[in-house]
Amino acid sequence: MADIVAALRRQDATAASDAAEMIATRSPVALAVTLRAVREAVKLDTLEDALRQEYRVSCAALRSHDLVEGIRAQLIDKDRNPKWSPASLAAVSDADVDAYFAPAGHELTFDEDEICADV
């Protein structure tokens, strides 16, 4: 992700520079997770696998510090000054990102009998 931001900043186009600046204001861990999710999704064989990955990432995001902090900064205090954790892309570890792809407490399943049982 740092390479993408750096490449955008090297461009002469105002739109690229603006995009780099906007990206720099976002949660570093969310940026790293999003990039990995897109890259991993290309390798997945089925829609179910992609949805399972999205479910895991979404569940982890709901438990994250940065979701709460982003809501606080944008909607509650309205200071527009979130304190991300980790604070920079360079500080985001592989373990930070891996945690978003770990199995969720309850895995998403696609068993027709289970899905239709409540209908």
C-alpha cells in the first residue's frame, strides 16, 4: 500500500495527488487489509470462498479499534482527527493484517439445509 501511495504522489496529475492525500488520512490497517482482500479474492475459486473471506474481514473490522475511532472522530466528537492504531502504514504488521483473515467465531456456511431451515 505504501508503494501505491508513493506512486500516486510521483504523478503530475492533480487527481493522483489528491487520491494519495485522501488515502493517507484513512486507517492504515484498513488500507492494508483492503489491499490484501482484493489481491486474495482474485485467487479464490468460488463465490462462496469470496463471501467467506469478506465475512471474516467484516467481522474483524467490527471488532477493531479503528472502526470505533473513525466513528468517534467523524460522528461523535466531529474533530475529524482519528488516532489510528497502528498509526502508520509502516507500523502495520503482517500479524495485524492476518488477524482480519482468521476464521470468525461462527463461520459463514452455505449448507442449503441449514439456510432453508428457518424459512
